[in-house]
Amino acid sequence: MIKVIVVRHFLPEKEGDAARLLGELRRREIRQDGCIKGDILWAVDDPSLWVDISTWTHSDQWKKWENTVDYSEVHDKMQDLLIAAEEVIMLKIFK
């Protein structure tokens, strides 16, 4: 299993739009083969910082999701709301 962590910094005045788009992305993502669960975190001390953490059975399934129309439709809308480029970190779960 893997965890995919996506760190995004949104324009502070766009919090509502960011929340709506991240929620839509999560609803689409959870329907994908291999997606086990996900959480969206919002920094208490920095309202621009949002962290999206999802658990997948395998990295290939995340990569497949990343290349779907469902992902691209929402991801492309988020780009205008970002302060900086998003950071994607893929980690293997150590057991």
C-alpha cells in the first residue's frame, strides 16, 4: 500500500472554492479502483495550506487516476486558485 500526499497552497480569499473543488476531487477519487480512503486537512495556523492524503493499494493505481478525465477536470480548475505549484509525495507504507 501507498500514501499519496498532495500539498497545496491556495489563495486565502479562495477558501470556499478550494474546499468545494477538493471535495469534488475526493468524491471522484474514492470511486477509483485501488483507492482505499482519503482525508483532506486544512492548516490551523495557515489557511492557505491544504493537505490531501489518500491511501492506495498500489502506486500504479494512483498514476492511472492522475491521468483520468475525472482528475484533470477538477485539477485544472484548481490551478488558478494556487499560490504555488502543488507538491505530490508518494510514500510506501512500512509495516
